[in-house]
Amino acid sequence: MNKLKIWLPLIFGGLIAVGIYVGLRLNQSTKNENSFFSFRTGQFNKLNDVINYINQEYVDTVNQKKLVESTIEEMLHKLDPHSAYIPADELQSTNEPLEGNFDGIGVEFHIQEDTIMVVTAVSGGPSDALGIQPGDRIIKVDGKNVANIKITNQMVMQNLRGPSGTKVKVTVYRKGKQIDYAITRGKIPIYSVDVSYMLSPETGYIKVSHFGDKTYEEYIDGFVKLKEMGMKNLVLDLRGNPGGYLKTAIQLADEFLPEEKLIVYTQGRSRPKESYAATKNGFFESGALVVLIDEGSASASEIVSGALQDWDRATIVGRRSFGKGLVQEQSEFPDGSAIRLTIARYYTPTGRSIQKPYDGTYDDYENELAVRLKHGELLSSDSIRFSDSLKFTTPGGRVVYGGGGIMPDIFVSLDTSGVSQYYSDVSSKGLISEFVYKYVDNNRNTLNKFKTFDEFNSGFRINESIFNDFVSFAEKSGVKPNAEGMKISDEIMRTQMKALIARQVWKNDGFYPVIQSLDNTLKKALELIDKKQVAIKGS
């Protein structure tokens, strides 16, 4: 149980907030004369009268905008955990991951010692085209000093982002020299397919981080690349994927199912049943297919994994998914704010609703994953109980469950064997990542000697000198050395360091092949494929 207490903040620190962001039915706002903006009834008049009365007669000055917005937020929270109000100043950043791009100069950055350090310039972006390099320090923006002023990530984005086509002057410090750049901002892609590579000569791996507007195209690009490399089996990783657009989930599921097979249907009080089926011949309707899920897989991730499970097309491996089976529709107000309102539930082909209960408070709903951990669900499938009324049978005869997420066919427990108090302390403070940024910055010449990732992977290791430097760095940052803890967590810390170093140079193409040595769920998937114990073709 002590290890669980240590692991708990690590789990939830790594999970994406799956509340308001996921499950959108439409890409665009719904605007028509019959929208909720035009409703005028007695109850709405009452609400308006109360707000006006407060504004006119309350003893102190009232910020009417905040009053109205807080009222809307509270109303939506009373409905369900996923209906939400999005202020105008947050709408763009909220939509960007789903739209697949943002406007900016195209750099990944890290704040190091109150200075903006360029980690990498986005390939093909404005900064890359002008020659901005990893390790450059951005010290001025439009002539204004931005170094040594306790700058935050939000402040950096406010300074560097802006409408595409606008210009910004940036001064960088590089090897003792100041260099001025005039950068024209452009569209910077936000990729939703993190990586695609071969795990073995016949098994490919594709990780999808969320379901955005460009996800399907990114997936196809990765799939075609792997097929050309000889892929016969596929591991589709949806762990930690909070969802996104419904249409994108349908597009992806369509790649694995024959024409006319039902993928999902939606139904709400004011929305008649609407069914979505496979429409064409997919690129991978037969062949060994494993889908990885966990407690962070939600919404669109559950649509895909649920459809493939219901048709016996894939073997689902991992842990029970989040349990979000509600569909939101986004509508915008004239001031640029918006609401995302739950309009329907979605159901898998067998008729499963996988929405977990939300009878309690909003906080109870969000903390349900913590309850799962406390009850041992992430460590043993035996702790999970389903009512007989929630049992469904697939055409192939498999029993599947509704009422709270997708239950995998093969359960893989959360691995806490390498977790110690020392590891928990350095991780919660972000010290491993911080150390890696410094190491890469100080050792670029050494790392540049590796011409390919394969050379790096076989020729580089976290030796005692590097590890001891980390221990000293952690001690200076307030975490005292602990011999027992360092022994327990030695492998996981060294592997994470190497993986993060690889990410700095080769991005996710370097990170994932290194970190996978710690991935028991992925190891189980490969074992099942090798033993031919996975779904090859659907029912």
C-alpha cells in the first residue's frame, strides 16, 4: 500500500484532464435560429431579472461579466461532468489540439534558470527556416527583455504566439553572440500521432495521443510507412488518449472493420438514434491487431476500442478505460466564448453504454480514478465487479461489459516494482527532466557524434558519472540521496534519463523505443502476438 501512495501522484500527474476537452460530435459550432441563444421563457426571464437586480442594487460593485460566467459554469456543472463553459480568452487554446495547429514561431522551449531555451525548432516552421537552433537562448522579444525576469510558460506563449502572417523580432544568445531574427508567424502543426515504428520485423506500433482534425491522415501516413517496412501485425496504443472528435474515431475504426459493420450509435432526449457504420474497405481488416488502453483512455478512444472488441476484431490489453460515453456539441456566443453541451450518449455495437456513473458531485466524479487505485483495481482485475445486467456477448461469444469504461480482454496491472520514495520525490519535482535539459545543453557535441538513433541506442548509456551528477543535482534541489531508494529505482531512472535525452535529439522516434523496455503492457501485447493468441479477423 505504501507503493500505491507513492505512485498515486505520478499517475494523476501524467493523466490528461479528460473533462471538458473530449467527445465532440461536430467540428464547428452549431448556429441556427433555434439554438439555445434565442430561447426566452419565464424561467430564463427570472434568471435575467436576478442578475440585473444584483447588478443594480447589490451593496458593492459587481463584475457582471464574471457573475454571468460563473452562473453558466455552475449550471453546466449541475448537468453532468462534461458539459462546460469556455471563456473567450481560453477558447482558441482549448480548440487548438483538436484543430491540429496553432499560430506561432514554431519552437519547443524550456525555461531554464529564468531564461527561454530553445529545445528544438519545429521542422518546416518559421524558426527552423531562419536557422534558430537547439540551445539558443531567447533574451528579447520585440526589443523587450525576457531573460531573468521570472518568466512563465504562459508569458512566453503570449509573447511568441500571434496571428499567422504577423511578424515578431526575436533576439537569441548563442555561443557568446546575440543574433536578431525577424520571424513571420505561421501555422504550427500539433501532431496527434506521437510515433509509428517497427517493434519487430513483422509487428508495427502506432501511438495516437488524441483524436483531432488531422489524426486520420497522420495515422494513414504512419500505417503506409510501416506496411512498406513489412508490417503484418499492429499494436495500436490509445493509452492516456482523452478522446476528441467523434468523426475521427469513426474514421479510424473504419480502417479495421468491413463495410456496413456498426461502429457506434448515439442517442439523446432531443436527438434521435444516429448510427455510424464502416463505409469502405479498410487497410487492415485482417491481421493480428492489439489495442492498448488504460485508465486515461476516454471517449473517442473508447469508441474505437469498444467497436473493435464488440466485433472480435482486436484483442484489448491493459486496464479498464476512463468511462466517458457522453457526446458534446460546441456552440459559440457572439463574444467568442462557447459552451460544450452534452446532447447524447454513445453506445458500442453490442449496445453497451460505457459512461461511468455521475450521481455524486463533480469532484467525486473526477476523483473516481483515485478510488479505483485505492480499491486495488489498477493492480488486480479481481477487484473489479460488474453487474450481470451490464454483461453483453459479442458475435464471437466473448463476454464484454458496460457501465464504466472498456474492460480489456487481457489485464496488465500497474507496475510499481521500481517505485521508491526517492523516485517519487525526484519525479514530483520534475528533476529528471530538468537534469536532462541541462545535460543535453552541455553535451551537444558529444550527442551530435551519433549520426542515427540506432547508433545512440546501442552506444550510449547512463553511466555512473552521469547518474552521480544527477544525484548531486537532485540533492542541490532539495532531495537527499537514499541508497535503498536509488537501488530500487535504478533501472527506471536510468531508462527515463536516456529516453528523455533521445527525445531531445530524435523526438518521439527516439523516446518511445527506449522507454518501451519498461512497458509491461507492450511486452504482453508482443507476447500474445508471438503466441498467436490475438484477434486476426473480426466476427
